[in-house]
Amino acid sequence: MNESIAYKLLLDGIYQKYGYDFHGYAEGSFDRRIQQLLITYRMKDELDLLTRILREPDFFREIIPFLTISTTEMFRDPGFFVAFREKVVPMLRTYPALNFWIAGCSTGEEVYSLAILLKEEGLYDRSLIYATDINHSSLEKAKEGIYSIENVRSFTKNYTAAGGNASPSEYYTADYNFARFRSSLRDNVIFSDHNLVTDESFVESHVIFCRNVMIYFKKELQARVFDLFYKSLSDRGFLGLGSKETLRFSPYESCFDVVDSTSRIYQKNPILHQRLKI
């Protein structure tokens, strides 16, 4: 059977059986993950993989981490957080209550980074953070807040570069080769499953972070997600993207004002959206 047909059948089967839609993912990146699965589980081809996925739901849950991207770290790209502190936080201080949405939160490193930043800026007590991901096992790890010492070492370095104003060790307790982040950082966090490909808006947010997720999406899917974010943001709400992601050349480029082009921070412009009637 033609490889492209087998690949499409695999994606169709996953979607029909489990509701996970990977059709809009960049084919090169996603196909590499599929090929790695075939090698790891000693399978002949995509159809062999599809057969097992359809017959064994437990197996599908096992391989979800392989199909979704979970690469992250504490205060990743410290310059982003510096720009957020300097250019966005002063405006957030004017709100009595704040909703944050971290879309594609993976194993939670960015959730704790944001919680720490909000605590240091005096905004945490009036904030609610919605942390969502397609990968349920990643969400469970995020809820635990337990990370390897190696991960914490990168946290210490990035935290300082991101403008942290306390001792990093104040936010976790070390136990052998692991560190547990303080439960107070989760008090105002709601962890929940959410699929950017198929699910709709669920809360009006003042700030949305979706960083280093859409680099794996095709242009059409990126446009769909930008539409979701635009509708989910409050008027003049803020959107933070990853260092390799941009609103440029998307249908929504002119619906956002640029807050910081280097750090990929944007602000919703409702007036432009009304003019364009998207």
C-alpha cells in the first residue's frame, strides 16, 4: 500500500476512535515520531500500528506521549519573561481579577514559572491559571510538581536570567534526586484536558500563553488556533507565543498589536477585528 495512504489511514483511525486529530500537524515532524514508534515497538508499518491502536485503548494511552510534544523547561527563553514583567505586568495591575490560560502546558514547567512570576509581582492572589494539554499523563505530572534535579538546575539559571528577585530554593524542597515545587504554587491553578485541534473556547482570558506548540502545526491549523485564542481573549488581552512562532502571515496578524516583537508578545485589538469582520 502507498505510504501516504497508510499514513492517512492511521490519522483517520486515531481520530475516529479516540477523537485526537493529528491531520493538521506538520507531516515531517509527526512522521518522524511515527517511525520511532514503529522501531520502538517492532512493528512493520503504519497499518500494523493502527491495528494495535484500534484494538488496544491502553496501548494508545501509552503512546500518546510519543505522539505529542512535551519538551519544556522552567522559565524557558528567559527574555520572554523579562519582557512580560516589564511590558505586560504593569497593565495587568489595573485588573481586580485575572484569568490566565496556558495552552499546551505539557508537564507543567511553564505553569510553575508563571505562578512564581505572579507571586513576585503581587498578582497571584487575584489570578486563576487554567493549564491545559492534550496529553493526560503530562497533566498528571504537572499536578504533582515533582521534577529531576537536572530540571531544577536549569530552573535556577533561567529564573535569575528572567528577572527573579528571590532565592530559587524558596519555591521547592529537594529530596534525593528530585525537587517538589510548593503546593501554594498550585492553589490557583486548574489543570484540565483540552485539545487545541478540536475543542472550543471555555473561558475568557486576560492572558494566553501557547509557546512552542504551534511550530508543529500546519498553517491551516495555526489559523484555527489563532481564531480560538482571539475569541478567548478579553478586549486588549495578551497572547504570548514561542520564539519560533509568529502571527505574521496569518489571517489574524492585523488583529493584534505587537507588544514585543522579539519575545513574541501581542495584544488583542478588537477594533481592527470588527473592521475586518473575520
